[in-house]
Amino acid sequence: MLAAQHETMFEGSDPALRRRAKLQSATLLTLAEAYIEEYAKPKKRSWAGDNRILITGTYFKPLHARRAIEVTRADLIERLQKIRKDNGGVMANRALAAIRGLYQWAIRNGGVALELNPAQGIDKPGKETERERVFSDDEIKTLWTVFGELGVAGHIMRLLLITAQRLNECAGLGFGEIEGGLWTIPGARSKNGRPHVVPLSGLALEAIAAAPKTSDRFVFASPSRRVKNIPMTGFSRARANVRELSGIEDFQIHDLRRTAATGITRLGFTRFLADRVMGHTEQGIGRVYDRNEYLKEKTEALDAWALHLEHATGRGGNVVTLAKA
């Protein structure tokens, strides 16, 4: 009733006031959508991560239908502890940062009638320590087999292990990003905001071709029947399945990227080249003047790593041609 009166009051008046009145009655989901479109997309390179945490993922889904001004600090603490339990401390900390940023933006722009951010003052729910976990060849063989039983999520994890790219970059792979054996991750999807070219080995092309073709746009489309033609998101269940089926209880998806990078350097390639493969931003003046993509060197490194994976998993190196979508 109050929300309806609020909007009626500003009917026909200043558009800014009408927008503010609308946000005052917004649910957490509606407010998050406005935040992503009006602030995060134009100003944050990491907006896709915020979008996944606040909107498309399950992290704050139980609070989506609540009015944003009614969400309390206790509500957020409860959710963050649940996220820490299900997804780990690092993910819980990222979720805290995302929800805090949402409310800060809303308060600054009159989006919520609150003087105090409900996420302000909450201690980080997880302790962040630098992980050093790298999978052995025996573990890689076990994981490879398990990935084959997980459907779309398993294909994504295989590609991540083969290419050393980030989970979101692999999951969001579009057919239009692949040309002539090269995968170009656009700046809008890369962490550093710059396009990143990844040479695709025969093993990588095989992992891509093996994914079920349910979308004309995305290689790894969501298997959900409720949504169509969008990339797969949400890997908590897949991670839990990997732990159960493999017996590797400390399995984390990001460890696959670390394993690939470590494997590349163990094969004799430099850490500098491993960083180029992974798309890390180079520090110093060199990043301004050196625009070399190091395609030849990256191809050699990723081909050598793919060959190592083929031996580690006890399989042949079948090379396939990726058909046009």
C-alpha cells in the first residue's frame, strides 16, 4: 500500500524522483538488476562476477523476493555463513563485497531509505589463504574420468584444465569466439578487460566438440529446461559431485587452472609464458609497449600440456575439427 502511494505521489513529476520512488519499493532482485545495468556494467570490469553473485547464482536467491529495505544484517550474515559452508570462504568474501557494493550504490543514489548499509561492519566470513593445491597425474586421471560423468559441467572443467583459463571464461564460451583454432576471449568477458587469444589444442577442440549442442550461440549452454540459450552457471553441485565421485575431498575448480599453469612450467616453459597463456596482466612499462600476443609460444606450451594430459589420462590424442555452429 505504501509502495503504491509512493509511486502515485511522483506520477507525472521529476523522472529522477519517480525512479527513486520505484527503487524504494524494489525487491532485492530488482535493486540488484538496476545496480548491474546502471552502475556495474558501465564502471566495473568485474560486473559479470557481481551479476552471477547477486542475480543469476543461488547465493542470495532466498532473499530475492524480499524488499531491499527489509533485508537485515542478520539475514545477510545467515546467507554468508551458508555460502561459506557450501562454496568456501573465498566465495563468501566475494559475496559480502558484492552485496555491500550494491547497498552502497543504492544509498548514494536514494535507492533505499536506509542510513546504514546492512552489509557494513560484517566481518569477512572466510579466511583467505593462498592455495597451493596442484593435482598429481594420478588425480588428473581420476578427475578426467569423473568429468566425463557430469554432463555440461564436466566438459567445462575439462576445457579449463586443458587451456588454463578461468571458469567463467570457459563456461561463457561462444561459437563466435572460435576461429581457425584460436579462441578470442573478448575484453568484456576477460578479467583485465582486454581481449585474450587462446590457441586451442586438438584436445581442447575435442572437449568443445563433445559438449551437447543445445544452443546456437553458446558452446556450454545451461542444461536447465527453464532457461534457454544462456551459458551454464552455478557449479556448487558439480563440485560436490566431483568430490564424492573422485574421493578428492579438497577439490576446488580453480585448482584446475593452477594445475595447468604449474604443468606448463614443469614442461620447461617460463613463468612469463605461463602468465601469457593464463591472460594475466603484465606489470611494468612492458605491458604498454609490448603488444605481442606470443601466439606461437602459447601454442607450443598448450600443445605440450595437452600431450601430457593425454598420457596422464591414458588416452590417445584424437584431433577433431570443430564444425561451425
